[in-house]
Amino acid sequence: MRTIREFLNSANQTLSTVAPEDMVYHALTIMAERNLSALPVVKNKELVGIISERDYARKVILQGKRSRETMVSEIMTAKLVTIKPDKTVHDCMAIMTERRIRHLPITDDEGHMIGIISIGDVMKVIMDEQRFMIAELQRYIAG
């Protein structure tokens, strides 16, 4: 079973963030440019929230707000669930399923964010593990 640390080492992830005082439009621009569906919100190097396309849809569009006039802090999810790098990808799946979230910040022992994992990342890792296991079983059966 693959750990989150192993995922991070293989993902070659460039971490993009926004500040709580940034405008939502700025966050959306970054997400579009980097093909992301969520961004961690950081203030003074501390993770304070996450903003997602879902936050935008529900808290800006549906409420008639304007992205150029709304700060990230007004719509971000501030009550965060995080995971440590020594946990497994299966632990991620369990947390994401239970909490109904699609992005999980990864934090070190000091609480500093070192990465983020999405439900798509988790599914890819699990599918790769299953493909490997099937191939091994087929080799074993074939003798």
C-alpha cells in the first residue's frame, strides 16, 4: 500500500496557493491556468483554508456575488481536514469518502502544508495498485 509520502515523491507537485485577501477572480485565474479545481489558502506561511470550484459555484454564483469584488476569505472553506504523509492512500480515500471532500491538504508534523492530494490522484493510485495486483495474480495462475 502506497503512502502519501511516496505519492508526493512521485507526483513532482508544484504547489500553488492564494492569500485570504486575494480576490476570488485571482484564485479562479490561477486554477484555470494550472488546470486545478482547488487551491490552498495561505497566510504568513500558515494554511488557513481551501478554495474550490464548488465554493465558487455555491458561494459566489448562486448568491449573486462578483468574483472581482469578493475576497477568497469570504468563500473559502476554513474548517480543514488534513492528512500526514505517513498515512496511506487508502486512508485518504476513507477520509475523503467519510467527509465528502475532494481535496486533502498534506501537512508535516509541525502542521506546515507540504502538498495536496485530490480524489482523482487517489483513484489513479488505487487503480494502479489494482492493475499491478491483477497482473501478479495472472502471472501466478499462469505458472
